[in-house]
Amino acid sequence: MTTGFWSIPTDLSLPRAPVSFLKEQAAALREDTQGSLVGFVGTIPMGPSELGYYLTIEAPTLNNYRVTVLSIRHKLVPMYPVTLHTDIFTPATDIAIETEGEFITELRRILSSNEMEQIVAALLSQIRAPV
């Protein structure tokens, strides 16, 4: 039997990765729109010690039309600060986020903004347009 020397944390001691919040919101969008709109989280190729992700809205019945909502990047260790970029505001916005709490606040602000509501409404209007 091999003896491992790895220090493996328990689930209780694992911090929440920023991407986990994006995945939650992607799932919530699908649920809230009964699948008319689907959130998608993808990876962005980065350097060896940096991670990048993006969140898009996809409309399956509109030939999988996609709108990129935001992207994030951060180091593997530590996960904060996070740099968040979004094009839904004019001008495009880059935000340096220092903590998990700040990240949640900014994510909520973007996803509940008037600009985001207009994008979602426009997509749902196209989906529900009579044939």
C-alpha cells in the first residue's frame, strides 16, 4: 500500500471558487425562464497560474444565440482578487474585486441591472414572438 503525503482538505474547509457562483446563476436562469434561456459558463485559456471563465446567456430556440454577460479571471492561489469584465454597460467595465462578499455584490448588481433586464426581455420577446 502506498502512503500519500498530500494534505487534502475536507469539504468543510474548501473555499468557494468564484466560478461556482457563475454556475449557480447559470442554473437559476434556466430555472427562472423554464429553459427558454440557458446560462452557460465556459473557460478562458489563461497562463499556468491563472484561471478565466465567462458567463453567457443562450437562447436555444433562437439558433443558440448567445450574449456574453461577463468574464472573470483570477490566480489559482489566492482566488481573490478577481478581475471582472462586462460589456453590458457603456462603457465596458473592469472591476477589481477583493473578497467573496464583494464578488457576490457585484454579480448581483450586474445580473439585476436595468441593462441586463433589457437584454433578457429582448431575448424572451424574440422567443415568444408569434410564428
